[in-house]
Amino acid sequence: MPNELNHELIDNTAQKRFEIHVDGYLAFEDYEFFTTSQGEKSIAYLHTEVAKELSGRGIAGYLVKSILDEAAAKHLRVKPICPYVRAYIDKHPQYQDNSVFHNAAP
């Protein structure tokens, strides 16, 4: 499987989701902002969805990596409510210190 993934991550604030458009199809992650008990601005990732036409192409992983990198760049703690995002963080320890379900304070 070639890894030429380099898609634009779009923050659709009206629908509270990050989107990637590929070949006329949509992959997205629903989110909401919150504040941790430590007063840190944070983002909860609620649901990952990828059009079935895009399955098997690494789009979901690319999307999740992109949103986790975006959160880190904006100094946002993450709450991976979505099972896919949580499993991704489980497998990629570099994101665990920023997750309130892993190493970060809730």
C-alpha cells in the first residue's frame, strides 16, 4: 500500500468536526471543547467516520494522527471518547502524555 497521504485537514467549526475530503468522499472526526479539572483548554474526540469507499487506504489513521498533532500544536489536552482515537493513542505512545485517558491529568 503506497503511503502518499497528504490531505488537507479542514476544521468545520459549524459542524464541530475535522474533515478530510478524498476523491469526492468524506472522512471526519466530531469534536467538542472542554476544560480539564486543572483548568487546561482541551478537546474531546467523539466519533470517527470514513466513507466506505475510502476504507483500507489509511485515511482514518491519517485523520487521527493529524488531529492529535493539531491538538498538540495548539496546546490542547485530548479526551479520546471515540474508541478508534483511543486505540490509536494506545498504539502510539508519543500521544499518551497529552491524553486525559492515558497520562495527562483529567
